[in-house]
Amino acid sequence: MTDPVRRADIGGIIFDKDGTLFDFHTTWADWTRDLLDALAAEHGASADTLARAVDFDLAAGRFLPSSPLIGATSGEGAALLAAAIPGADAQRIEDQIRLTSADAPLAPAVPLAPFLTGLAARGLKLGLVTNDTEYGARAHLGSAGVLDHFDFIAGYDTGHGAKPEAGALLAFAKAMGMAPRDVAMVGDSTHDLIAGRAGGMHTLGVLTGIAETPELAPYADAVLPDIGHIPAWLDGA
């Protein structure tokens, strides 16, 4: 558990995107079902087979907790789907994911503009590190009207590596001129929190993704219902 006194030293916060800034199921369940149906129709495959390959409950339209898509890069997700389709081109599927996901309907976990404005008013630098592409991240933040609120944006393809590696998190700290111990990583998955711990940062879990408290707690200084509770945590609540 992080010493509460040190919260006052936090000068930067890094957010994950999907499941953190945006509610995971509400944003991605319908898009995933549409993607699986489109791939099945294009390749003459079974949508059920594709859903099983990525642990997606097609009937319920929900991700299973074991779904590798929760923390995967789009390249990793494309490879899993291509493996379930004889003769499929993983790169083509990844391109399809990249282009269609940019238009996915977003469900912010909280009203983002006032929330991020409030954090910046505290003097905090804000970063986004996602296992999505940087293209997708910028498209989603732009669609939500909050792109300009971020001082640093990195996708898995930006050049710093993907979570659970800490490369992109440390790149944020370096770019902001901060020691890693003065940065907090906020995310909905163990990938996010493990990356934060590996980088020597504070770690906050949120419950707007798939993982629940027992899964996140071993890697988190605190597990919060959503990002809207961060200001109170910073204040020592």
C-alpha cells in the first residue's frame, strides 16, 4: 500500500483507455459482435467459432472475464481471430480492426471534459497509454472532445512497447520531467497495474472494465468504482 502522505507528491496521472476512460462493455460489446459477424460472412466461417477463439459470449453480447481481447493489442487480437479462420491474413484483420474501431460508439465512464479539466487545475500532467493503436486512441479522444486535455498519448505501436511492459509509462515520466514515483497509473486490468508497478509508480484500479476487485487489488494501491473517485483519493480519502 502506498504511503498516503506521498499522494501530495503526485504530479502526473496516466490513464488506460478502454475500461478506464470508457466503460468497456458498453463501448466494445456491440462492436465486437459486429466484427465477428463481418469476419464470419467474409470468410465463410462460423461466428460462434470466432467468438470462442476470443472468449466472447455471442448470445449475451458480452466478454467473458477470460477474454484475451481485454488487454490485448489489436495485432494480438487479429492473430487470434486469423488462427480460427483457415487461410486468413492477420494483417488484413488488424487493419480492419484499426479502421472500424476508430468509429466505435464511446461510453465515457464519467463526463470526461470537466473531470480532466479539474485534474489539470490541480497542476497534474495527464497521459494516456493504451494497447490500442495510437491512431485509435487519438480518434477516440477526439470523438469524445478531450484530445487536447492530454499531454502524452501512446499506443502499443508508438514505439515504447505494450503493457504490461512499463516502457510507455516511463516515457511519459521522462517527457514530463518527473520521477516515476510521482506518477500514478490508472487502469481496469492487471496489465495496466503490473505495468505501473514495474515502472515504480502508484497504481489505481477501476471497476469499469471486466476485472473485479479481487483480481485487481493485489496490484493496486486502491481499487475505485471509476475514475471519478480519483480526486478524493488524491486528497487522502
